[in-house]
Amino acid sequence: MNYVTIKTKLEPEKREDYLKLALLAEKFRRAVELAIRLQLKGVKKSVGVKEVSRLVLNNWWYSDSAWDYAKMLLRGAEQNGGNPRHIHLKSKFLISKPKENEKGNRNVRIEWPNVRIRSNGEWLEFRMKTAEKFLPVILDVQKFKYGAQVVLKNGKIYLHVQVLFGIYLKHLGKITRGRLYADFDLNSDRVNMVILDETGIIRDVRVEHFPEVNSSGFSRRKARDLRLKALAQLLDYAYHHGVGTVFFEDLGKIKRRNGKAAGSRKGNRKASNFAKKELLEHGIVMASKRGFKVYLVNPADSSKSGRELARGLGLDVHTASAFVIGWWGVNSLKTHENSQKEEQFG
């Protein structure tokens, strides 16, 4: 949710490095399939990652990434009514996620214009090629943590670099001068948007419905395209109607309540909803490209407050929930600005 992916191309220094990378990618594919089987048996992550590392990859951090990717595939199969036992990976790839408290990436190191990939205790050497406009971002990202995915396709090597959202905006972001605020309630079958002014007064309401995406047998790809198209249309509408700041729900906070895991099954289902997460990830990118300032708002109790306010506002529950997210967002920004002024002039 907090990353933007930049696609680059790698060229091996030696043919031998390409062959070793292809072998590593094949092992990673097998590791993901093993992780799927272990998770279906109910094996805990701490035990499963050790098994994946011992039997296949001989690298704990690659194994941890394979485990998390397998978990995502299982969740996607569950969301779409598929049989997780029928998941089979054909492409060759590998993933190395970033570690929270470290800079860079343990297994994929970018040292422009070179990239080094760890394989069985040695480093494979490659040269990176990327679009010129992304070069400042790549040069900057070396100083921070970043995720990396290597994909082998038709004899070519691609490196997908997960860049922190703030770094991407620093170099490629543009800022719209709109003074209004747009807030969104994202759902698998609709997107609700409310536009507010700085006092919290509703200036406009828009809703895009696409109920067919939840029909049995409906193509997952088509559903994704419909959702993203609807969100893009709402963002374009907001851009042309004076919006400068966008608020989205921080889905990562839904599972937390006062710093503890929430016991609500409904809340946990909402947090794991694949369609909502996908909408949010793409929404952040689309909003930033249009020049909006983007903020994530803790949505705790927003649905409850939305139900309570819906009738009085003359809105449906989802639109009222979007209003609550925006109201909290606007007031949070005001509080932050006032505290900065006090520190500056106090």
C-alpha cells in the first residue's frame, strides 16, 4: 500500500550468471508451491519457513518471501472461490521483500548501474537499464529499504523495484492546486466518493456501482478492470472539480484496536478483502499521478458512524462512511497544521 513499483531490465555480466539466476527462480517457484502445501496442512509460519529453506532455497529471507507470496495466492483463491490445491505456477520469478529495520534489500542490492543478486552464498552480477525519468528515483531508493521481484520471461530479465511512496512523489509527483477534499469508501462492488470543503461541508457526492463483478463465474481480470476504471473516473471527476487532497482508508489499521488485534470476524474479513486492497494500492498510485496529496486515515468505527449518520445526511451507508473518513481526515490535517504553527510561533 505504501509502495510504487518501477519496472527495470537487467542484463547479465556473464552467461553463467543468467543460468544460475534461472535455476534460483525455478527453486523459488518450487518453494512457493511447497509453502502452499504446508499452509494447507496448517503448519505455522515459523516452522514452515525453516522447512522451505532447508528443503529448497537454503536462504531464510527468500523462504520468508515465498511463504508470504503463497499466503497471498491462497487468500486470492479463497476470495474467488477457487480450489487452492489446483494452484500451479508456470512463470519463473523470485521475490525478496524488504526488512523493516534495514536499508536496501538483503538479497537484491542496487548499486547503480549494477545490480547484485544473492544465490547460494555468491553474488550474481547484472547491469540495470531503466527509463531516464526513473533514474533519480532509483538512485535515491538505494539509501532506503525496497522490495524486489525478479521475473524471467522469453530469455529476458526484469527487475520490479518497490519504491517507497514518498520517494516516488519526491521525484515524479506533481501537486494539484485544488482546495477541496475527496474521501473514498472502497468495496468490491462499488466505490463511494464524497467531496468536502475545509469546514467539512459536503460539496458533492458520486458513486460508481459494478455489482456484476460478484456474480458467480465472473472473470477476475474483468472485475479488476471494472473496479479500477470506476475509481479512475471518480479521481478524474475530483481533479476537474477542485479537489487537491484525497483520503483513503488505511486498511492496515482495521485489524488493530487500541494497539491489539481486533476480535471482530467482520473486521478481519474486511481487512483481508483482496479487492479492496487491490483498489487501494492502485488508487494511491493513480491519485499521486494526478497530483493529489494522498493520506491514509484510520477507519476504525467509520462504518458504525456512517450507519448512525446516513439517515440524517440523506446518504446511503457507504457514502456516509466515506464522509466520516473525510471528516476525520480534514480535522486531522487541521490539528497537525495548528500544532506546527504553535511550535513555530509559540
